Amino acid sequence: MVYCPFLRIGRIHKVVYEDSRPDYRLIDQSGLNMDSNSMHLFELPADCITEIIIGARATKQLAESLSLLAKSGPLAHVTLSRAVLDPSDYALLIEECE
């Protein structure tokens, strides 16, 4: 056992590195209002939205749907970006969509 006085935990645990990124779902969906066409916590005016970031794991169909929304109607003013997994670091890169 290794004593670590500044952390006061008594011992240091071995760090285990994995070859692949874990797939954790960090959102508790119990408080969301969901119906067949939307998922939201509350309603807000469209002009409050300034940017939509498409997740790195979003399907092509979802990305295309969001792209259509951002090009017309009440969300035409919105910047559309996409999160991309960094090829060398454990990070997300945010790239603006064309």
C-alpha cells in the first residue's frame, strides 16, 4: 500500500488503459418531454439558437435533417457545425459545416 497524504485515499489504484473509447451514456432521459417528432426540456424562441453542433456519432440521416433545418425557415440564421473525433488526441474537434 502506498500512502498519499495530499489525497488522503490511503492507496493509489492502478490505471487501466483500454484500446477503444468506452461508450457511456451520460444523460438521464427520465426528465425529457418526448413525442414522435421532438425531444425537449422546454420551449424557446428560434432566435435564441445561434449554433447547432452535430455530434460525432450522429447518423447521416440526422445530419442531413439538421442541415435542412439550418438552411431554411426559422433556423436559417443558425451556424451548423459538426463534432469530429481527433485522430491523435482524446478530443473533439468542432468544424463548421458548409
